[in-house]
Amino acid sequence: MEHPEEILDFNKRIENAISGKTPERKIWVTPLSFCLRKAALSIYLGTFKYERTGEMLVGTVLHKWVGEALGEEADFEVQVGYPFEDGWKLVGKVDAVKGGYPIEFKFRGFDSGDENGPRNLDEIEEAPKLAREQLNAYLNMMDKEIGYVYVFDRNGLQFKVFPVERDRDAFEKFLGRARVVIRGVKELENGKFPSWITPRFSNECETCIFRPICSAINGRPSK
């Protein structure tokens, strides 16, 4: 009788523990674009799958709609991996791959009250920075030279396409962020709190599920 994948994985972890081997550990691409302390806490506490915000859930629904609407036109939700150091592995899920080109879908609304932001798709001149950063990680992980970011207006589902070229230097910096997370996880496992890791953006703490933990240890919310 063939064992299910969960049991096979469990068996492998037991074998690794018995033999003293370090089991493979995963770092997801998306969290590396945000607060690295949050990424370290997420890995240490195993909470990644519970951290989806309302905005992310809307994106998930729209991603699913695109996949179902296009059927077999492309490969969707393509899992990729990149062997890292000390038993760690960088992993991600590319929204779509068409003809060998990795594609990222980004859905956004346009707030007319935001004077600093674009008011429609026509005013967007390049793919959002974080979308380029994440797609570049996938390009390097997949050894591809060019991919595309599709920015959708989630209200009308009109879209605009932006090419992204592979940037090896930027990927090396991205791997540096992964090393920060690994160090943070190791400190947590040794009973230390990585207070030295600070949020990447000023508003990240507002909705972070780990804010009470950081507040209790630091004495105040991180800024």
C-alpha cells in the first residue's frame, strides 16, 4: 500500500532525527519582500498558512478566476525551489508559466483619494517594485532571462503587461534577506528574540499578527 505524502514526509523527518541529519527547511519568496522578523517568527511558530489578510484572499480569488478562465493556456501555480545553505531551501509559487516565461499577476484597486498614487492603469509606467523583486527571484531560481508582470485593475479586470529582465545582483541581495531570516530563526530557537530585525515598511506593524509579541518584548510596537 502506497503511503500518503504526509506520512512519507513524517517518516523522512524521523529518519533524519535518528541519523542526526538536519531536515530541509523552507523559506518562501513572498515574505522576504516584507518584515524579516515576521518571516522568522512565522517559520519558527509555523504560522505562515494562517497569515492571509483580506487583501490577499481577494487576490487568491482573482488568481483562481484567471486560472479557470484560461484553462490549459498556461501552467498555473508552478512551484519552484532553490537549494540554499545549511539545509534550507528557498521556495515559491509562480502564478503562471507560458512558453517558458514566468508570469506574476498583481491585482490592485485605484483610490481617487490617493493623490500620490496612480488613478488608473494608464498612469502605471512600470511593474510595482515588490512584484519585480519577487519575479526576479523566480527568474533566477528557474534560470530564465525574462518574465512578465500583469497588473490588473481588480474592479474592471483590465490589465497592463510589464516585462522584467533577470537581475543577478538584485537576487544576491534577496538571498541576503533570506540569511537574515535564518539567523533570526536560529536566535528564536536558542531562546533569543531578534529585536535587531526591523520592519521594511513603516505601516507593517499595524496589521501584523505578531505585534503583541514584539510589543511585549520590546516594550512598545516596532516602528
